Amino acid sequence: MTPLLALAADLLVAILLVATIATSVRLSRRMSRMQQDESAMRVVVAELVTATDKADAAIAALRMTVRDSEQALADRLGAAARHTAQLAEQLTAGEAVIERVSQIAAISRRLAVEAKAVASPQAPSPPAQDAVPSTPAGADRLLATIRLARDVADRSARRVAGQAA
């Protein structure tokens, strides 16, 4: 039995050797695929790092742009506030001028009525409250100026009210 046992043992060793070789070939193929995958992964990781760096640079640029935009907006808001204050001052001054011109016009009308009364020898009849007395030639120009000043003041008031809203 020794030769038969030796043959069986050799046969068993040969079968195990073939199985080992087949397993080694499979493992070798898997390892080469893994190495290829590792190379591909290294490329992917390198591309990912590059993309991350670009994204960081873009974020930094966006932050600078936002900062610049905020500063520009603050400057514009400050200028708008200054212009609003100037318009309010001009509106107040315009209203004061209109008030003075209205007083001058009222005095001018009264003087015109009194001048007519003195110039005409007839008994003066009191002017009606609603009637507008005729005005001397220079007074027409003054009235036109008053109307224009009121129109400008009204437009300015509407603009200021529109900007404040």
C-alpha cells in the first residue's frame, strides 16, 4: 500500500497544487484590477482636490464681490438720504417763498383795488369776496411766477413723498 498510498498522496498534492495555481491566478487578476482601480481613484481624488480648490477661490471671489456690493449700496443709500434731506430743505424753503409771494400778491391785489378806487371818481363799491380784481400789467407776471412756484413746490412734495414711501 505504500506505492498506492504514495500515488494517492501525490495525486492529492497535484490537485491541491492546481487549485492553488487557479486561486493564485484569480487573485493576481483581482489585484491587477484593484491596482487599476487605485490609479483611477487617485486620478479622481486629484480632480476632486482641484475642483475643491477652484470652488474655494470662487467662494472667496464671491465674498469680495458681496463686500464691494454692500459698500456700494451703503454709499448709494447715504447719497439718497443726503438728497432726500436736501429736497426736504428745498421744499421748506420753497414753501416759505410761496408764502411770501402769496403775501406780496395779496398786498398787490389790495393796492390795485385801492388804486382803482382812488382813480375812479364814482363811489367805490366794495369788491365781492369771490371776485378776483383785475391786476396791473406787472402783477400778471407776478401771479404767473406764483403759480409756477406753487407747481414746483407741489411736484417737489410729490417726489419727496414718493421717495419716502
